[in-house]
Amino acid sequence: MSQRAVPGFRVRRSGPLALLQDAGRFGVRHLGVTQGGPADLHGWAWANHLVGNSWGATALEITFGGIELVAERDLTLAVAGADLGATRDGEALPGWQSVAIREGQVLAFTQPINGLRAYLAVAGGFSAEPVLGSVACVVREGLGGHDGLGHTLAEGDLLRVGEGGGRGGDVRSAPPTERPDYRQTARLALLPGAQIGGFTGRSLFDAFNAVWRVDDRADRMGVRLTGPRLRCRIESLISEGIGLGAVQVPPDGQPIVLLNDRQTIGGYPRLGALTPLAASRLAQCLPGQEVCLAAVSRERALADYRRFRAVFAGVV
Amino acid sequence: MTGRVTAGLPRLEAAGLDAWMVRLFATIDEANLPWLTALSRDCEAAFGEALVDLVPSYTTLLVVFDPLKLDPELARRRLEAVLAGLTPDADAMDGEIRELPTWYDTSVGPELGRLAERAGMSVAEVIGCHSEALYRVFALGFAPGFAFMGLLDERLECPRLDTPRQRVPLGSVAVAGRQTAAYPAVSPGGWNLIGRTAARLFDREREGFSLLRLGDRVRFVPVDRATFEAQGGDTTPMGEEAGR
């Protein structure tokens, strides 16, 4: 980023987890370095888009809420993704649209109302030194984020932003069709994988007809689903590369959907992989929520993904 | 692709919207490496700008691409063409020889005794056996710079711990099954710990970041405590918050 960086926000109170995320860390997975990036690509992309940032700009992923930020200057911002009860100086802050904040005002996030992860974008983007080509913050690997060391935000931390981000401009808002109700049971599109034939017929029926519950063992590495026990004739494989959204089934028969911070290689058989948008949708589910899996064709998944990305192509 | 052929291989497998899994072999073998290296190189040339990541492992290569730049069906056809013309990379077996100075001691390698007991050897013999071999890097994964190396002498073969440790200290040298590795960072882990190295396995300031690369050959060189400390090693015994 050649743009000069200036102070944007000071963290007044830290929440459970707030991480800077650009599109992700690519080209280093062969070294065991994970992808990172926003767990919900849809919310992250909209937050950036609403403040005029191009694809890939760094936004803040806030999980659960609990964080309070003080504006260090006048800024244009947008919050998309989850509704975590955001307020500006105590007044409810509208989500899914660009809003202005003045120097000294407090932006606070309380708790999940609809969804799990909110994305805060500022015009000009958040600014930090890239590590291995990316700002994506991966706590487990100690890479990226505001300090380059993979730390979640803590009280007193300073978030820098690209200069010139304070310009006002027209209010932009996302159409209602783009604002998901994350409380609804999600139908997660899954591309069947090579080992699907190894599962028993009964297990395949269960996989796509049962209602799955999001377990509390869920984080940016993966989300465990609980439900009927799936049986696969293949118990384990020689470890191999794992893609985003891969649905692996360990011997206990309870699937784990692998998200952005997953290990790069692994050895459990897989039902297949969620599409990028389905993985994003799952990342907004709270423990205890119900989801369904629905097989989808590659053609259909690609068409959906192209339509999604077209919104953000080349528009600033 | 000609040479080592297993029925039905090589095979292209669906691995999500943005990836194909190229399955080349059915078993772990050093002789897989020249093929995997050649395949990685040819994929880089064939995919160009559309390539996102290549993740080689023991028998496979995951090819990740941008589906907006290259249609998945077209990507599949390119991979088929690459496989049809694939010849092994003769240089792959000459990977660098890396030495990892290792302090073998029960204070930092609590499973030395377990290995010795299983093998019917003394601890000194276990250390000799582990450090005499030249290991090959078969895969990187689990964590940045974590190299899966093999094959371990079968007398030292030992299952993973029943309960993984929450916190394995930086530089821990470990074995599991017929593999060995060194932990590049503090992390959870279920392998048997036998020593510690002060080598910097992953360094963001280093060209290429990771000390060990696919195909490298690695020797663990026994050093004494004083040498290990002089190299910057942390001698804090296990269970006392080592590796901070």
C-alpha cells in the first residue's frame, strides 16, 4: 500500500476477537502457511464496497462483539455482516450502509443479535505492514494483523487507516436482498468430493437430509457439526492438501467444515467442499444453530460465485 | 506420464470450486518426489496468473486457482495436458542437505525413555539411531515450516500420544509412526518428544521463509547442552512453561 497511513481508531475496550483481514495470504500454502482472510467473504466484501474500497482492502473482522473503538479523526465507515448491536456514541448505528463518524466519537459493538461476525470497513482501508504478502491476521501462526504478529486487538492498540478516507460522499447502502437473516436455518451448498463413494448409502442419505447442529467447537479453523453418525469405509488417508470449505469426517462420524485458518494438509475422508459462499454463511452461525447440507453442481456454484463477485468488480 | 504406474492413477479429483486434487500415487515413497516437483513446475507454467496455490503432499498435489480467471473445466483440461506430458524432475532427489543441531535429553524429550523401552534399546542407542539417519522432507503442513520427514528406523516406530499436549515448545524434535519432525513454533501436538533444536525453522525475514523445503534431506546432529544454549536454545524442561 503506497498510500500514507494515519491514525484511525484507538481501541478503548477489547472484545473476545477482532482481527484485521484482507482477502487472504496466498502463494505460501506449500510452506504450511494457511490462507486466512475473512471467514465471511460476503459481509467483508460488502463492508468494503459500501465505503468505496476495491476488492482486497483490509477490514476489521469482529467476532461476538464487546469491542469499543474511539475515532482518531473524521472517517467514513460501514458495518456489514453480523448485527452485533453497533452504536455510535450510544445511538444505534445502521448496518449495511456507509456512515460518518467524527473524531472523538465512540464506535461500540455489544453482542450477537443476528450473526456472529461483523465487518468494519473504513474508506481508504485499514493499513498495516503485510507479512508474507498479506495483512490477514492468523493468531495460531502469529502472522499478520495490526502488529504483524497475529495478535487480536487489545486495549490501547491503534488502528491505522489509508489517508484520505475521511471524505464524505453519498450514502451507499446494500439492497435488502444482500442482507442475510443469519438466524434462519442455512442451506449450505456442497460440491461432492472424490471420497463421497466411500460413505455408506445410509450416511449419504443422512448427510443431505438430516438437520445438523453447529457445535460450540467452532472457530476460524473449522466448525464441527453434530447429528447422525456418518460412516465412511475409508478411515483415514495419506495427508493431502485441504481446500476451503472441505467437509471432513473423522472416525467419530461428526463432520468438520474447514474454514480460512485450517491446517494446510490433513488426512480424513471428505464428503466434499462447501462453496465459498456457503462457507461464509456457516461462519455467521452461532453454536446451537441448525444447518442443512445441499449438494450443488459445479456449474451452479460457479454461476452463483460469478454473480456475487460481479457486484464488486472494478467499482470504486 | 510414464513410469511408476498404479491402476487408475494419476487421477483428477474434485476438491471444491477453486481446486483440483491431482492424485499421482497410492503409497508414500521417496521416488514420488521427482514427479511431484515436476508437476508443480509444469502447473505454474500452465496456469500462470490464474494459479493461487500449490499444496504438494506425499502422493498428491492440490492445485488451487482463481475460478474467475480460469473456468474449472478448462483448468481440468490443462491439468490433463500437463499430466500427459509429465516427466520426472531429475534434480528433485538432490534436495539440500540440512543439519539440525539437536540437544537430545529427557528433560526436553520426555518420550526418550518410552522409545527406548519399546525398542529394547538404551536412551543413548535411541539417540544414535535417530541421528544417524538422513531423512527426506515428504511434505510441509500442520504449521508454517513444519516438515514431515521420514522414514524413521522401524525400531523407533511409536504411536502418537493418547492425549496431545496443549503446548509443545518451540524447536521440539519429535517422532510419530515412521516420521520425524521439529516444531517451528509453540503449538499443540501429539508426537513423542525426544529433544530440541535451536535451528530457526520458520523465519519471516528469510528468503523463502521456511528452512526446510519439499525434497530436502535432513540430519539431526547431536549437540550438548552448552552448545544448544550457545545457539540460543531454550533449556527449560518440559512442564515448566518452556519455549516462551
